[in-house]
Amino acid sequence: MTTDVPTGADVVRVRLDLAYEGTEFSGWARQPNRRTVQGELEAALARVLRLNPGPSLTVAGRTDAGVHARGQVAHVDLPRAALAAVERRADQGRLTTAERLLALGRRLAGVLPLDVRVHAVTEPPEGFDARFSALWRRYVYRVCDAPGGVDPLRRREVLWYPRPLDVAAMNTAAAGLLGEHDFAAFCKRRDGATTIRELQHLDWTRTPDGLLSATVIADAFCHSMVRALVGSLLAVGESLRPPHWPATVLTSGTRDSGVNVAPAHGLCLEEVHYPPPDQLLPRTHLTRRLRTLTRPT
């Protein structure tokens, strides 16, 4: 086991592109005595690379318990020397960093549980930060309002809503939420964290198989934000609330007891988008700033 903490040129930043089925996880973030995606990945990396202590992952977006991901991104700083652990004896000292990372991906596939997969392990451009370099995250929330319920093969990723939903009304309501706002009314507050976000896209479509999909894109999301937005729009779709109601809740700045947070299992992180390599560091500096709203005087 290696215990020294390397620095500088002895460290390589590694990007992980991954997916997971969130049903059996207590969310992304490592927690004592709970099964989490971060915990499984860090344990697998420590095992494969023979690291003690194990590495610490930084993720693009921490998902809640039960939420899925198809396009999650994380990074980890690893000792270059530790990557030699993935080489076969015949390859000792011959492989490039890219070849070692490819081998690392194969080794992870053999030790990770089947509900989390790492699709790619690469060395990103200088300045890459999985969290702070991201331009936007795209989530999709899937709902079935068919009287007979959800296809049983998709029950873990689609919410069954037992009453018919008006897509046009939900889209009218969604339009009033777009832009940069303080989304405190739709977030669970965390100490020291801002709730100001730029909601870039939010709309509902009915797919050919009859499912309703809400595509939600923002520069970032605060805790429970997507599910709270979806919950407010479902109330509009069922005609329990008028289309202007979610925007009214937004401007109030406080949680409304009428906003039900939609169940986690209908939500999936589909994509995280990053700028070109030469814009990674500027984006990181911009994202790290304490955000405030600029209001007209």
C-alpha cells in the first residue's frame, strides 16, 4: 500500500464519465454506513490502484437518493505511479498514461457493482474541474399518466401519475420560470450555499410511447430543485393550480406547502456540458464566484 501524498507533476487529473441506477443508493455523496455512488467508486479505485488512503472524487452534480444518472462526470487526482498497478507484468513501464487509463477502466468494470458503470476514463485538458468547469447540466424527468400504469420494465425510472396531465398547461407554466432567479422557493437550503441559478430550458414533451418527459437545463441546480419544479408543474398539469402559480411561488422566495417534491426515481442526469479547453479555467473562476442577482434601480 502507498501512503505518501504526491504533488505537482507526480499527480494526474483523471476524468470519469459514468452512469448509475440510483434505486439502491443513498445518493451520490459518501455517507457513513450508507451505500453511495461515491463510496463504491472510491473503494473500487483504492482496490484497483492499491491506494491507502483511497482517492477523493469531485462530481459535476451530487444526486439525491434514488436519482439516476446516464451522463454523470467526476474527476479524481491520482498518483502517476499508482497507475502502474493496472499494467500486466509484460507491460511494466511500457504503457502511456492514456493506455493505463484505458486499462483502469477495464479493471473498474470488473470490480464495480452492476448498478454503476464507468464508460470512459481519460486525462482531461489542463484546468478541467468536473464541478466548476461545467456550463450546464441536463436532467430529464419521466412520467407516465396512462390509466394502466407504467411498463413494469421501466418502473424504476418512470413515475406513474394516476391522473391525466395537460402538457400545454405545464409548458405555459414552465415558461414563467426561465432565466436567472433566486430559486429558494424550490430548494432545500444549505448553509453558505446560494440558491441563485440560471434556468436555461424547461419543457415537457409527450414521446411516441406516451410518456411525458420534462427536460430541464441549468448552469447548476440546488438541492431538490428539479423535483420541486416538476412537482409544481404536475399540479398545473392536473388542473389543481393555474399556470401562473409556479412563477408566483418563485417570486415569493419562500417554500410553499403546495409544492410537492416529485419522487426521486423519475429523475435522471443525462448530460454535463463543458466549454472548449481554452475556456475551462475562465469558466471555473466565474463559477466559483459568489453569485448575486442584479436588479434594476
